[in-house]
Amino acid sequence: MSKTKYQDIILTIEGQIGTIKFNRPKSLNSFGGKLMAETIAAMRELNEHPDTIFTVLTGEGRFFSAGADVRGSALHSNETYANDAEKKLAYITRFAPGI
């Protein structure tokens, strides 16, 4: 089994299966901190891995993910949006390259 070091996720590769485990249980695995960037990096890593053919997404603790980290969104407070829909679209766009 291969493990790669990340801060907010745990990436393991076992045979042909890659597993990305969200590892922020104290915040119910909400998308904050480095979780989103690390998830995208892990997806790219698994895409380039010669053996993996299947990826599992899971979460540490009671929840898979509570969604967006509303406390963490304060980190982007210098960004302004015309409305809530534009803000949500910008957030999704940051995540989309990993999918």
C-alpha cells in the first residue's frame, strides 16, 4: 500500500484502487483549509498513476463532508461578487479542474 503525505486529506493507493479520505473531522470535513487544493492534486496524481483504475472518496469521522467551510470563506473576504450565485459559481469553478 502506498501513502502520499498531505495535510487535510489522506491519499492511499492499494493495487488498482486510489482512496482520497477527507481528514478534517473536527470541522466535519468541510471544504476549507487545504482540503480542496489537496483533493484536486490527489485526483491529478491518481489520474497519472500507472496502476489505478478506480478512485474512492470518503471522509474521516462521522461525516463525509459538511460542505463549504463558512469560517474559512473569510480568508477570501477581499474577493467581491455581484451576488451569491456569482460567489458560488466562482467556488465551484475552483473545484472543477480536479473532476
